[in-house]
Amino acid sequence: MDQHDDRARPRSRTLRGTCITLTVDLANPRLIGVWKWNFEEASRRLYAVCVYAPNVLRDAYPLEELEYLKDCIAQQGHKVEKMIDWTRTQLDAAGLQVGESGRVELLSADIRPPLASAYADLFLRADLAIQLLDALWVQRALTDAGHAERTGAMRRAPLSVLGAILRMHARCRAHIEALYRQRESGPT
């Protein structure tokens, strides 16, 4: 199975509720790969964490974990914004051109919870940061090592959030399974 093939992940049934289809343009090939391979699954897990789990767990829902996930998205977004500001400052100080993205790929996704929208925004901002870093690098205002380090950090930002999403989803799933086991073993 080719991981970059659109049919690589099996399609599961459609989620209920309001859905907004978001279309984004990404230029960085590695970010495009992360999006294609992970975004739909991350969005589904965010739906489970933000919509399904609170309805099932009710008072046992781990609000502090949801706050941690929001903080993680905000923290990674802040890192990306700092990098964008830094690169723009470097470009302006040296009087360099911003440049244009090369080949851009049009990607779309269904957005249900607001956190999925914030996750998609992180991809867009990371792509812009990488484009600006590339502009510095192409014009020799950034070393190869500096370029590799900074672009790697921007590519890892969405992956870091993905890890937090997966961990929270696993914890919510474990809470739900424990709740159902407790109900099954309880008095009848």
C-alpha cells in the first residue's frame, strides 16, 4: 500500500453534524505529505475528543486534557508566528525579496470542531514560515544548517500537535471503555 496514495487509509463512515469543507494551498512537499497522510484522521479524532467524548463521559470528561490540547495548538502556533516575524525582519533588514511559492497543491478537508480549524491554520502558517525561510536561504542570508534546523522545526509543529491529539484521543477512549466495562459489570 502506497502511503501517499489517496486510498491508503480506509474510509470510515461519515460523521454527523455540521461540516465545513476547507480548501488550502500548501507548497512545502513534506507538509503536503503530513496533511495527506494525517489531517483527516486527526480531524476525526478531534471530533471524537471534542464532540463525542463529552457526551458519553459527561462529568468524567477530562477538561484539563482538552485545555492542554488547546494550549499545545496555541504554543505551536506561537512558535510558528515567531519564526514568521523573525524571517520577515531578516528579509526587511537585508532588503531581500520575499519570493513566491513554487508548485502549490490544493488540498481540502472537512472541518467539524473548531480545533480542527486551528490545526489547519497551523499548517498554513508553517507553510508560510517555510516559504520565507526558503527565501532567506536562496538569497544566501541563511546558512544550510540554519535553514535545515528552522524548516525542520516548522515541519515538526503540526506533527507535535498530532501527537497531542493522538494521546488525548487514546485517553478519552480508555475512559469510555472503562465506563462501559463498569456499566457491564455493575448490578443488573
